[in-house]
Amino acid sequence: MNEAVEERAVAAYLGLAIGDALGATVEFMTPREIRAEYGVHDTIRGGGWLKLKSGEVTDDTTMALALGQSILEQGRVEALAVARAFDGWMRAKPVDIGNTVRRGILRFRQTGEACTPPNEHDAGNGACMRTLPVALATVHSDRNAVRAAALAQAHVTHNHPLSDAATVCVIEMVQAFLVGRSRAEVMHEQVYPLIEQYPPFRFRGGKPRENPSGYVVDTLQTVFQCFFDTDSFADCVVETVNRGGDADTTGAIAGMLAGACFGLEAIPAPWVRALNPAVREACERQARALIRLGDRSVTKHGPP
């Protein structure tokens, strides 16, 4: 086991939860409203429209944990097991749930099918936000296997080319950072090919994306701008969530990327301590277990 890779995996999972918890406070607020209320929002304090306690997280983190538990139980990414895990997650009455996620899980309950049909309305960010466990469990798999695993979990609720492309890209970015690739290398090897194939994801040449919606293109444009234009974990996550809009999800994705890139020591200790202890421990435990699963190179993947 490469200890550096494992520590980056932990940093990515804690980064996901921290970005989620920080962003939840200002979800659906505009940047102007955030400035009027907080100046710069950089404290995990709870509240927001969900009225969370300080350190609590939303569906971004809890769906990832449900997915990760399914992978660990199966030893692989298996679509039916993932669907069952998401169904159990929804039955436990999560604090928040997206419309597309809800629709996909309800369809699974009705049909027993773990792959929703293609849908022009499925280009939301719900499959991308929760996909970190796949990145960790398939870190040493070939690209075809990674893509198959990514789409197996994604298509339980989301089946759209833009959602698919974003989810695969984020997984490959995390994996590249885990093994020590630089941001410049990841820009050229993962991000530019995404934009070349799907130009809507272009994030340079315009105004900074503010108040992003749950549309996956809005999400990644915001995340890419903030991630590539800042130089630390804290600056990246703070810049992201202060853009407002779907801030828990943009914060979660930015946090997982920044954690994988900058590492555990770069995450401010007060933010780690501020997380709900049960969430923090679950993220750390899953990160280590999933990366070890991937390190053993025994992960097999269900069909996309």
C-alpha cells in the first residue's frame, strides 16, 4: 500500500464532506446575498435553507457513503447493489434529495431495473457529486473498466451524455491526483479532452460562473474555474461556495478534487474538527478501505 495515495484518498473524502458542509449554508443564495450576510463565508456553521446543525452534510456526502458501502460489501461496483443501497438511503429519509435522484430510485422500486433509460432531463450533477468511491475503488483499473464502473452507478438515476462525461472526467481527475499528477497535466490529459468532445464545458473566456444551477455543465464550469484559478485547498473551496447557487454540490466536487490534489496536510484542521464526528470517521474509514480495495486490483465492474 502506497501511504501517500491512501492519505490523498482520505483528503479527497474529507474534502468532499467539508465542501458539502461549507456550501450547504449558502445553497441557493446569490453571491451578493452571501456577501451581505457573511462577508466571505469560510466557516462551517450549519444553517442554510436546510437548517443544518454545524458540521452536518447533505445528500452529496451521504449518497457517496451509501455508494461506498455498496462497493465494499460487493467487492466491486455492481449496479443492482448500488440501486439497493440508494433505495435504502432514500428510505432513511435523507435531509435532502434531488428530483432526478428521487425519480430514478422510485423507478427502480417499481421496475427492479438498475439502469434508467436515457433522458434529456438527466443532465444534473447528482451522479457526479457522489462518485468519489468509484474513483478510489478503481484507482488501478484500466480506463474501460473505470468508465464501466462510473456509468453503472450513474445510470441508476442519471442517463445523459453530459452527466456521463462529467462523472467520468471527475473520476479520472481524482485518480490522476491520487498518483501524483500535477494540475497542469490533469488540465491537458482530462479536462481539455472533455471540452473538446463536449464544448459546453468550456470554462475560460467568459465571466466567472456565479449562482450555478444543478445543471452539470454549470457545476463543472464553476468547479474548474475555482480549482484551476486558486492555489490551495482552502482558497479553492471558499471561492467555490461563495459563488452561491448549488453550493453544497459545487463545494463537494471542488473539495474532493482539491483534497486529492493538495493532500491531507493542506486541509485546515478547524474544518476537519468541525465536521460531524460520525461523518468524519465514516469518510476516513471508507477512504482507506476503498483505496485498499483498488490497490488489491481485484475490483470487477458491472455493466454500464
